[in-house]
Amino acid sequence: MKRWSKAAALVLAAAVTAACGAGGRPDDAKPGSTVGITDTTIKIGAHFPLTGVAAPGYSEIPSGHKAYYDYVNAHGGVNGRKIEFVVRDDAYNPTTTSQVTNELVLNDEIFAMVGGLGTPTHGAVVDFLNDAKVPDLFVSSGSLQWGDYPKDKPFTFGWQPDYEIEGKIIGDWVKKNKPDAKIGLFLQDDDFGRDGEKGARRYLDDQIVAVAKYSPGNTDVAPQMAQLQAAGVDMVLGFNVPSYTALSQLVSLRLGFKPTWFYSNVGSDPTLVGALLARFSEGAVTDGASLLDGVMTTEYIPGVDAPDDPWLKLWQKVWSEHGADGDLTNYRVYGMSQAYTFVQALQAAGPNPTREGIVAAVEKAGKTFEGPGNAPFRFTGESHLGISGMAVVEIQNGVGEAKTPVLVTDIGDAPIKEDDSAAKDSPPANGIPNVKAVE
């Protein structure tokens, strides 16, 4: 994989600044880059796997973004500007991510990257975006890369709970409820798996008897499942994407391997995994979702299994008015939830936003942003990490049944605590946030 050198990125950043004069700013506006902004529009972009092994589910996220931006635009936009959202397909291939990010920054002249997806993919472009001083907001991944190093990556912010705190919350629950379990880890072989393992080992180091890793794109996981089975594992913790949840279930069925499963929220959507099980088994599994009954996972935003939740009612309204083909899904809900956060960030940046200004606004006000998240954001100048917690749930009949209250923590040795503060958040009557500009 060819990575951007720092020198090349700096040269490119200078070229972008010199060449991209989209819009302008009034004389009394704060200094900073206004690339991608006109008097009536603001252009943002993102990379997503619209095709390839990671496309199931993830390809639906940008349609959720677009539906919410169209909803906001129909209500006048943000400070009179309509949001334009440009999405490019990287097929979950880091080399392609570099190519399409280059196109988004140089050709499309985006103001900011919003929601770019994937640990290995976004890791290929995060340094370039920061060197080019392009706001890199609310990455669709829980890697610590996006928020734990704000001095090194000052323009990048996470959004969802990072994998380390998810690993901690999972590990704590297992230690308290399954203290004698022989734990096996099934990990994506990158920061996703490593950060999850780091968190889980804080509580389960003495219970972990085997670790099996897969490389994205290699769909043969029989060796990994056989390794866990041979080690006598009776509980598997999976930090993996949805396709590999389905693959691990199918292989385990064939092997007669029947552990208890606890998947990261990243890979546990019952509807999607059920559909993948049917597809991968070529019809041999007809009710794949039922295979996930009894599977443990975590939740940090309400999903489509909570139709009476006020946020779900808003998302259903948005989707019915501005959505594309198909039903509202958890991945579209995820996209709308991220988009809601971006609108708050843009409001906080004021009527004359700049690239530097929106970064400063999120650092100053982001911790107070509201939304559907079950726990507060952690955004400050010292941390660009996102949502601070989640609840442990058990899947039954496609619905997550809560096994804990909302639990919050931070990376490192921060304690795990109960927190219901975000439960007070509910959407405004018109479905659009109203955040004051940061002074």
C-alpha cells in the first residue's frame, strides 16, 4: 500500500489552499480556509465501501447521511447554506481509499471529510487529511487513532465508542457473569482487533486461552474456528465486521463448535447477519437471524428494534420523506445520527465557518452536543474520542434485551460507571438541532 509521504502531503496541502477558492468569507470573518463553502452551499465528502466484502450494511450508511442532510436542506440548511454530500467508493481497500480521498480533496474540493469508514482504510489517509488541514470529522470506526492523539492528528475526531472502551465494558461484564469461562478472541488483524483485545484483557487476561485473527478480504476462517475449538474455548469474543460474524457462525456449525458468542456491536446487526448467513450458505440457512438468538453484544444508539424511541420516530420520518429505496436500517440510523452531530458542529462553527473554526468549535462545544447516543461525547482539546459508553444486551428474536444500564468509561484505567445523563436527550420538534455558535 502506497502511503502519502509527509512532504508530499504538505506540498499537496499548499496546492489545495492556493487553487481552491470556492466561495469566500466576509472581511469580518475569522481567518481560515473556506474551501468547499459558498454563500449558499457547503460541500463535504466521505469514502465508503459501496462495493466489495464490506459493502453489506456499510454501503447503507451514506444514504442515511444524505437523507438527513436533505431533510435539513428542506428546512433552509445551516445558516442559509445547503449541505452537499459527495460519496466515493473505496471497496474497503486502503489503496483505493487514498485515491478517492485525493479526488475528494483536490477535484471535489470538499470542506471536510465526514464519516469516512474503516480502520484499515481511513488509516491510509488520516495523515494526509491532517497535513492538508482538512477537517476529518466523526470517522466511522472506533479506532483510537481518531481521537487519542489530538496533537498528532488535530483535525481528526472519532464518533462512536472506541474499541478499547467497548473491550473494557465487555470484559468487565464477562468477568462478573462468566468468571469460569475459557475465552477465545476472534479479531480483525488491525487496530479494531488490537484495541478491543487491549480493553478486554484489562479484565480477562487470565481467562483468555486462545487468540485467532483474520485479515480483511480472506474469507476462509475455518483455521481460526478450528484453533479456538481445539483450545477448549467455551466463549468467543469477536471484534469483527458483519461478514465475518456470518462466516464464523457458518464454519462453527460445520465444525460442531458451540461456544457462547459475544460480538462487538460492529458485527452484530441481526437483520444483516441473518441475510449474509442465508447468502453465504446458498440457502441452506433460511432463518439466519435466529442463529443469533442468545448472542451477546453492545448498543450505544437505539436501533430499528426500538420503534417507539423518539429518535427512531424522527429517523423514520426523515427516511420516509427523503430516503432512497429500501427500508430504514440500523446502518442508515447510524448515518443519520452522525449527520445530526455534523449539523451541530457546523452550527457551533458560526455563520462564517472555516476549516480551522469547525475543529475549534467541536473541541470547545462538542462535549455538550446532544443526539441519540446512549452516553455523552468526550470531545475536548485533549481528547477527540467520541461517545463514552454503551449497554450490554442479549439478542433475542432480533431485539437487543438490555443486561446492564448504560455504562461509561474512558481509555486506560478509567473506571466503568453507570450513566443515564444522555437519556434526557430527545430530538427537537422540527428534528433539527439548535446549537449556539462558539465565540
